[in-house]
Amino acid sequence: TMAEGAVIGGGDGGVRAELLTKAGCSPSLVVVRKLRWGTPILAERPMLLVEADPSFYFNAPGADPRLTEIAVAMGDACRLAAYVAFKQLHARKQKELLGMWREGLEESDELARAVHAVNRQGVDEFIKDEPELSKLIYWSHFLLVASILGRFGIVNADGSKAVYAMCSHIRH
């Protein structure tokens, strides 16, 4: 048997185990590891990953040639690339991503409200200025994807942008 608070290990690896007891609970063996700054502690696959170079999507085999035209007319290839990346997700994953923009978010989150307003204005102006191109995109989803990426997105070290289910919320 071990005494309360006993420590096992603690060698050069920085990993040790402690026996902890709480009133009314049975003892628990807990592994403790000291971490240095920059040590990864969580790995998560992104819900949405947008490559750093938007032309990756516009020049891909089978891509609609009008995507480049839309990106130029829009003046914002990054948001359009995010929408194209979103459209490549499975329908279930699309629904999960759109669910991040929950009802009432704009009322409770000042930044979300501002991001959505800027994106809404851009979409409205584009549709007004380019009515012939406006039928090519489902704009309500475009607006949500751009807003989710703007509010919850993270820029990775390689320049790509991503939205994560957990990490995006932890950061904010």
C-alpha cells in the first residue's frame, strides 16, 4: 500500500504518479507530467481546413472555371476558397460546421455580430453589383462559413486556416 500523496517515479522523463485521496472518495493514481512551453498537449483534426493558396481550389481538376471570375469580381478569394472547401465536406460535416453558428450567437457575442455584419454587407453588395454571378453560390451558407471562419478560425503555421470543434472554442 502507498501513503497518501506518495510519489512514484520522477526520473529524468519528467513523468511521475501521485496517489491522491479526497474525502469520501477512493484513492486515485494520477500521472503527472511536467510540460515545457510549446509541448503539444492536444491534437485535433479540423472540421474545415482551407489551404493557404486559394488558387488550390480554383485551379483544381474539375473546378468550375467561373470560380476565378467570381473571386476576382468579389475581390476576396480567401472567403470563396473557404466556401469551396466547405462544399467539399460530407453533408453531415457541413451541418456540423454550420451548427457552430448557433441561434443567438450574434446577440451574445459582440465579435460574432461584427464579423457577420461585415460579411453580410459584402454579400449584399456583391449580389447587387454582380447579379449574373450571384446564382452560382448558396449565399446563406457562404455567409455562415465566412462568419464561422472569421470568428472561430485559426491560422496555422503553414498559412492554412482551420476551424476546430474544440480548439477553436478554447482559443476564444
